[in-house]
Amino acid sequence: MMPTIEPFEPRDLGPKPWGLELLVAHTPYYTGKLMLMRGGSGGPFQYHRQKDETFYLYQGVARVLWVDEGGAVIVTEMQRGQSFHIPPGAPHQVTAVSDCVFFEASTPHFDDRV
């Protein structure tokens, strides 16, 4: 049987204190999101048990905080055009310095935040 394309209806993943999270792709293998984060806001310090993600900053300036292999806390200013890969188990936090537009590609694990 020949595979066929399927339409996908993007959907808002619900109110977020930092802005908008729009699901634009979801399959058993990957998930794609568009995230609009208001300047001065951000997500919690967190890690994921299973989710493997990469996010790309399309517009704005963000601050990324993570813990390196030695346990040191690293803070980096993320500029437009940069990407970060966040493997499962890696503690991290993203804060928008200015209004930001992110694209995220990840494994399809929801409710996996610790």
C-alpha cells in the first residue's frame, strides 16, 4: 500500500504564562512547535525524562541556563539564528530577554517535565 500525505491542523497547546505554544506537527516519531515568548518571561528550570528537543531562535534575544557535566551552572545569551539541543535529563531554563519566536523539534513526549 502506498503511503499518502495527511493534513495536520495546528493547535494552541493552551495558555502559557510566557506566551503562545502552537503545535504544528505531531507524529509517533517527532513533534514540531512554534513558540512566541514575551520579553521578560520564561519557562521553569526543568529537565525531561524522555523528551529530546532542539530549539531554534528565529527572532529576538533569549537567555539559556543549563548545568554542565561538572555541575556548573552556565548562562548564555542566545542570539537570533542559534539552536540548542537539549537531551533527556539535561536541566535547562529559557527566558526571553526581548520578544522571541522559537521553533522546536522534539520527540513526541508530552507532560514529561520535571
